[in-house]
Amino acid sequence: MATLKFKTSLNCNNCVAKVSALLDKLVGAGNWSVDVTVPAKVLTVETDSVAAEEIIGALNGFGYQAEKID
């Protein structure tokens, strides 16, 4: 399984709650997490079937920014 990391604009737990159902459907519950305690608000995703561009596009559709990081 690949690990993808993204710098996001998910600033707080309320923001994360807004996209929870979306991410659960896209990559599966338990396959993602967001660390809102760091400045980059890092979203970590474990997946073998979803491309980074799909995750970025899905978050953009909800009004949030995401940028893939190493």
C-alpha cells in the first residue's frame, strides 16, 4: 500500500469533519488521517488504487486546497 501525503488547508477538526465522509468513500475509513497540529495540516492517505490528483480534486470540490508533498 502506498502512502501519500498532502499539505492542506484543513485548519481544524471541523474542517476535517466536513470532508470525512468524502475521504471515507474515496479511500476507505481508517485509511487516512489529518494532523491539524502542524503548520502544513498534513493529510496522510494509505491507498493502492486512488491517485493523488483524485484526492486533490475531491478536496478542491469541497473548497479546500491540497498539495502533494514527499
